[in-house]
Amino acid sequence: SGLAVIAAAYGGYDVLTKQASTEVLQGVEKQDAQGAYQEYVVEAREAKWELKAGEKISAWTFNGSVPGSELRVQEGERVKVVLKNTLEQPVSIHWHGYPVPNAMDGIPGVTQNAVQPGASFTYEFTATVPGTYWYHSHQDSATQVDRGLYGALVVESKEQKVKYDREFTLLLDEWSTEMLGAEQEATGHSGHGGGTTSGMDHSGHSDTSAPALSHDEMMQQMYNIFTVNGKAGGEIEPLQVKKGEKIKLRLINAGFQTHQLNLTNQTFKITHLDGQPLQSSPDVSGALLAIAPGERYDVELTAGANFGILCANDSPAKADMAVHVEVDGNDSHEYAAPAVELSPLDITAYGKAASVNANVKYDLETTLLLNNKVVHKDGKSQEVYTINGNIHPDIPPLRVKKGQVVKVAMTNEGTSDHPMHLHGHFFQVLSKNGQPLQGTPLLKDTLNVKPGETYEVAFTADNDGNWMFHCHDLHHAAAGMMTTVEYD
Ligand code: C2O
Ligand code: CU
């Protein structure tokens, strides 16, 4: 029976441990009517997880760790991932950034039913687009991703042009022990646990003497532990490298806040954004990588003798997020705020050279105005996040036909960052604040639109179905900022 197959595969995998990185899940080769495929088994389950000394939480995990097992597949491979749910909550898996067929996109109520406690679901796709992606639950995702239901998905290129001596996958996240505690109490009474936006409600913090905090400020205060691969501060295993080695880092932001990383005393190159290769990328040093929620940066470097630390440099609270690098076994580096203020790299600088889009005729053009406002409902005031003045599900979908080339302008008229993520497609960034990006296409699936900014992007409607298009600050998505692209 199906269950026996699951049990056998589950018991049979080997985990290859990589240093200070996530554990790679070994697949099992199998056959079906269409030929050979690799099967991976991922179990959604509860696990005690120590974020740092003295901070043990009850996490929701894929295969018992945070992040969950890394899925590393080969370009061209047929992949089946069996999701077994042993949590008490319904779950799903969404393949963030990877253009799977619509039925495999993992959106409860849109592409599938949520996978109920005790049930399983098999995701199936052929890995044709190499790159760095990640996977996470898309059921009540503001809660479930926050509790740990995420992991890396890497599609290895058949013809890797560069050989690396070592490779590390690092997933960034922030945690609120206060919110986790509150949720634990809340799930005691309410069976469904979905749809609530815990911590969103201004009236919940009714200290009227304090100046009103914006929703984002409140969140910044709530999140108190910052992790790399599920661990904070001294619990993060150092990266072991040798001087002169060629290193690849896959940096993935699985959190809801932008994290700015500084690689101290080390020149590096960004080779891919959201898994897609950049055609020109200069050597940089002394600049921050501002990785927005949902985004991925692939970084390449040749380890120098003094490569010290990889750390978050935007807030002292995030000193937790410091990954020490031991070059030839030598770790003498202390976290210190940088002497000079570093600025984040502007990724739109990577779209360079000749113009690509001058002659493209768009079949469809639309504008999304992103904003936030406070609404009053049932005697409470609540911050909502709007697209063209509306909140989900009252935002009309963007209707497209297969083959159309669609241009979308996004303007942020509000006060928060909005890392906008489109499922099932890559889009090309055409312009920022009216300035065209020239040349080598900058392809993304997640783009952080900051207050006051306007971006134009374009995508080809080449993947039939109903696709989510939402802010990847998942609290914002839960509070309205979510729409769909639907094919006629
Ligand atoms: Cu990574 Cu709809 O999400
Ligand atoms: Cu947002």
C-alpha cells in the first residue's frame, strides 16, 4: 500500500551532514510508469528546538529540525516529495520561487486541500530550472513559517561552470518567544488556529500611556531572537574553510524582516539573485547584503586569511546572527559594529548594459498600489495592508491569458517595506523609480518595494493556473496584502 512505501522510504534515507549548514536529505530512486524518479519524504512534525542556550521552543518542523531537511536535486531529475503530516495542524508545502505546475504549488483552498493531521500528499515536478529556492508551509503561513516549517530547495545545475571547494546554505530567521507562547495558549482553545493574525491587533496591547507603535515597530519589538539555520549566537556552528578555497554561500531569508549581512574582511561576488544567474557581477567588499523576506542571494568568494564573520549589521539586537568563519582552524574574530557605516548593495545596479525591452509590446499593463491603514472593526483598531485600497479577498485578481506578456507597476505609498512575491513565474525588473534597468535581465520572484518606491516588472504568462501574488512579510499578507494572477 501507499503507506508501506512511505514507511520504507522514510526509514531508509541517509543524511549527509555538511558543516554549519542544513542537512541534505538523501532521495530514494524509484520507478513508475513514466520512468525513474527520486523520492524524498518530509514529515511535518513537532520538535523541541533550542534556538540558543536556555531558549527551547516547541517548533513545527520538516523532519525534526529547523530549518527542515535541505532538498538538493539535480537539474533534469523527476522529483516526488511525500509530505507526511504528524502535526495537529493541517499543513502544505509551497516551493518558493520554483515554477512548479500549478497543482503542485501547495496553496490550500486554491491548488489543493490542506494536508490534514495524519494524512499525506505527494508533490511531483521535474527540476528544470537550477537555482536556490526554499520550501515552506502555505497554510496559515504567518504562523507556520514563523514556527519553523521551512527548508532549502536547491536545484543543482548540470553544467556547473565554477567548481567550489565548499558550499554552505544559510537560512536567516527571526523568532518571537512572546508570540510563540501566546500561540501555544491560543491553540488550546481554538481548533482551527487559522486566519488569526496574532500579535496584529493594536487593542491587544492596551497600554494607553505608551505612544502608539506602528504595527511594524511592534513586530520589531516582538522578535527577540535572530537565527542562522535555526541557531543563535554562540550556538551557530562556525564555517570551516581553508585560505584560498573557493566558497559558495546560498543565503535565504525565511523570516519576515530584511536582514543585512556583512562579510567582514572579505571580497565577494553575488552570482545569483532568487536563484537566477547575474550576467555581470563585480567584486564587492564592505557592503551589506540586504536580503528581504523570501529573497535568495548566492555569493561566491575565495577565502582570505582574515575572513572573519558573517553577521547582521543593521541592529545590535541581531548580533545573535553572527556566523564565525574559521580560516585554517583559526577563529579570533569578535562581533563588532563596523567602524564605518556600510550601505546595502542596490541590486538594481546589476541590470546593466543594452536595453532589452524597448520594443516589447505588453499585452496587459496594470498597477498595484501598496499601502497600509488602520481600520476599526468591532471596537478594535487594526492595521491592514492594502493593494489598490482593498484587502484580500476583495482585491480583484489579475486575469491573464496564456502567452501574454504582462507588465506590472508596483508603487509603495505606505510606510512599510513590501517584499512582493509572485508564485509560479519569474519576473524581469524593468525599472526602478522611473529609471529603466538596462541590459542583462534581472529576474526575480520576490522584490522588496520600499516606501516611496515604484518598480515596473514584466512576466510572460507561461504557467497556467491560479497563482498567489503577495507580500512576503507574511503578517502583511495575513492582514490583506495578497492577490492572485489567474489564467483565463
Ligand atoms: Cu514563500 Cu506565497 O510564498
Ligand atoms: Cu508587506
